[in-house]
Amino acid sequence: MAAEATNNLRPVSGVKPSFMVMLPDHIDQVIEIETLSFPIPWTRRAFFFELTENDFAFYIVAVINGRVVGYAGMWLVLDEAHITNVAMHPDYRGNGNGRALLTELLTRAAVLGAVRISLEVRVSNRAARDLYRSVGFIDMGTRRKYYSDNDEDAIIMCLNMPVK
């Protein structure tokens, strides 16, 4: 099924995503991307909880031609945000869409009052680590054996938002 979904997207060169707040109607498309992106994907129930019950959660989707091609989320507590998820459909990676999605999430975090943002990322996920560093995140530490699928460590990264 995932291979069929991948073939149905057919990326259009030069088309950039628009962004909107994630709604429950987006979850099926988000789950497709989640499953293609992570060894232990979040469940439909987990995303539904985030959108409908978690008052600290804020999620957005990237949309091209009416189709969700990426998503990102964070928890915002007072003036600190913690990024929970960032993922692009594999067919839309490597052309600036992930950077645009992350930048949009950071912009919205700032509007919502975040002055510091943190996240965890797999040690082996060099592409994501490079992306986060390119927008100003710095390594702050390590969470040993953070990922339960293979006991891989996570790098804790943080970004202090510019003062306006």
C-alpha cells in the first residue's frame, strides 16, 4: 500500500507547499507519511489525541495540490516549545520542502510566544541533524538508548529564538 501511495503523489517540479493547521481530516495522509518515515510510527490514535485533547500541542501540514506531503508538530508550554515530529513524504525530500516546513513551524512557534525550542533526533539521522543546524539549532546533549527499536541514542538540540 505504501508503494502505491508513493506513486500516486507524482511531485511537480518547482511547486512549493502551502501550510495550514493540521486537522483530524489530515490524519490518514499524515499516517501514510509517518509510516514511510519512521521505524516506530505514531498511531492514528496518537495523532487524534494530539489534535483534540492535548492543549499543549500544535501541528501543521504542508500541502501541494490538495495533498498532504509533510507535517510537523510541537508542544508549547509557556515560552518553550518542544518539536515532536517533522516529516516529509519521501517523494518531496531534498528540494527545500523540509526546510520550508521547519521554518514555518519555527515562525508559528515564535508567534505563539516560544523563546526556546528543543527536539531529539537520532544520532544516525544526519540529514535531519544538518537541517536543524542550518536553521540555528545546536547540540546540547545526548539521551542514551532513547529509541526503543534499536536502543539508538538521541541528540538533544536546542534553538534560542531571536529577541524582537
